[in-house]
Amino acid sequence: METEDKGQVKAVLRTFTLLETISKNPRMGISELARETGIAKATVFRFVQTFKDLGYLNPLPGDEGFLLTMKLFQLGSGALEHQDLIKMAHPFLERLSDLSHETIHLAIRDGAKIIYIDKVDSRFSLQMRSGVGRSAPLHCTGIGKVLSAWESEDRLDTLLRGYDWTPYTEHTLTSREDFLKEMARIREQGYAEDREEHEERIYCLAVPVRNHTGQVIAGLSISQPRFRMDMSRKDELIEALKRESGRLSDLL
């Protein structure tokens, strides 16, 4: 039966109550769904019609119930994909940590920001403020840049429409023109830099991670305080990032 607790949105509650009920017993018609869920028959009818219009539900022959479509599976598989990515990627983060002793991040893009989905902390006491589940901007983070650089021109144009160019430090890129120049440079060299653009005194190198089609789906980075960055090791760290991201991409 449908119940509603404080803070819940009734329409969302009804949506998932109906979808879960249909998944358990697809032979239920409108009247049976109304009795089982406690939702008014007219409301059930409207919800079911909307589910069908959106492609989430197909009627069984003879009005004998409804079947959920693969569209719901596609939604769920997105979460599974990220779980698989984290599981497969973590050994690569560990290897980069062993090499650099610095903070290693794995992140994905979520709209006009990135979300950190895995992290290996630096072995030094002074560390970044980042954490798994936290978000950060595209325009001033290494991973944000690599997740933007290989987007199609149309997609990038959509992402940057009305974008918030907040200057987090004096080094932050604050215009579309400068950002697009940076994207071209990143594509040419195959990696991105955060030159104290998001946090003062934090330097970051980042590379893309690709899936089986070659699409960039994540970013991998090494981040460290600027005073610990030995620029003579920069090429070594870039090659390590490219090597591990390439191996991870092959695995994916």
C-alpha cells in the first residue's frame, strides 16, 4: 500500500510504487494495480499512460497487464557501469599511488561538473580536500578539462552555454575563448593540467579513460601541492598516467 513520509514527493512515490508493483506482477490490470497500491484508479490510469508514452511500459495482449521495457534496464545499467569502472580501475589508481605517493583521482562528468568516484590518498600528511562523491567544476580541474576536450563541438557548445566561469584562484580560466584554446592544446598533447586553478598551491595532471568505442568516459589524475611537484618528473608522471589509463581503457 502507498504510504507517504515527511519529505517525500507524492508523485515520485506513486511512480516507483507502481513500477515496482508492475515488475513483481505484470499480469495486473488498472483495477488490480489500484487495489494493490491504494492509488485511485483514475490516477493509476494516468500514470500508466504516461509510462507508455515515455517508453517505460508496454501493454500485454488483450489488456492483461503491462511489461516494463528495456529503457528501465538502460537506466540501471548506468549505475552498474560506474560500479564496474570503479572495481576495474582501482588497481590502476594504486599503481599510480605507488609511483607518485600523491593523491590519485578517478572521476566522471555529470553535466557541467565532475564527480569523484574513487580516490587513493596521498601518503603525505598534507592532502587535498577532495573526496569520493564530491563534485568540482569542469573549467579549472584537470579531469574536468579532459572530460571536456574530447566532446563533440555541438555537445561542448551545449555544456558551455550559460556556464559559470567562477574564478577560484588568480590562475583560473574565466572565458569560453581561453577554455576552448586549452581544449585544443589538451587534445594535441593528450593530457591536461590544473595549474593551481581550482585550489591555491595544488597542481594536477590528468588523462582520459576511454571505453570500448573510444569514447572518453572518465578521467584519471595525479594531484599534489605545488611545492612537492618536481618538474623534472613531470614527463615521467604523464607517461605513467597515459600508460595506466591506456591499460584500463584496453580492459574496458
